[in-house]
Amino acid sequence: MTFQQAGREPILRRLAAVPAEAVYTTVITLREQMRGRLANLDRAQEGPALVRAYEQLQATLLYFCRVNVLPFTAAAAVSLADLRKQKVRISTQDLRIAAIVLSVNGILVTSNRRDFDQVPGLIIEDWNQ
């Protein structure tokens, strides 16, 4: 879940000051969240747990229908290959997110400085501070 989805106040304040058309998430984030929601559904038993799992799936779907989602493009694939050649050692999904952001000359808003600081040329902002 993103900090925006969680309703974290510092993030919501910063987002309110930025035009909506300038704010994006990535298809990688969408994939990770949908995978988690579907896994929760697979584990859910009958009753309240199953109802909650479907509510979370629906909420995630609605969120991603409202936000801008950056795709993984051919340019992102080139960025990813370049990062792999540079032997950047972070998780595969984080590396793909970084590749997307680099391919569009974007700014990554994250609190995960430990990993993303390892990506050469990636501009990072932490809005939790």
C-alpha cells in the first residue's frame, strides 16, 4: 500500500500542492499490490476474512483507476538493462521502478532511500519528513 492510499498526512499535504497530472505511480506498484490482494483472497476463508479480502481488492482497483500509472516501456527496458550492466544491487521490482522513473526523467518519491540511493542518476524525494 502506498502512503497516499494509507492516508499519511504529510504525503497528502504534499500531493495537494502538486497538480494531479504531475503525479504518477508505476505499473510495477500496481502489479505488486494486485499480486498481494490476490494472494490474500487465496488464503481467505469464508466469512469476514473473505469479505475483507474482496473489499481490499476492490479498493485497490478503484485507487489504480484514479491515479496516473506509468507503463514499463521499451525505454524503461533499456534503462533496466543499463542498471543491470552497472550491477545495481536492489530488488528486481525496485530496479524496474527505478528504470521507469529514469526513462521519463522523473522524480521518485519514496522513503526507501537505502535501496534507491544505489541507483545512479535517480532523483529521489522523501515526503515523509
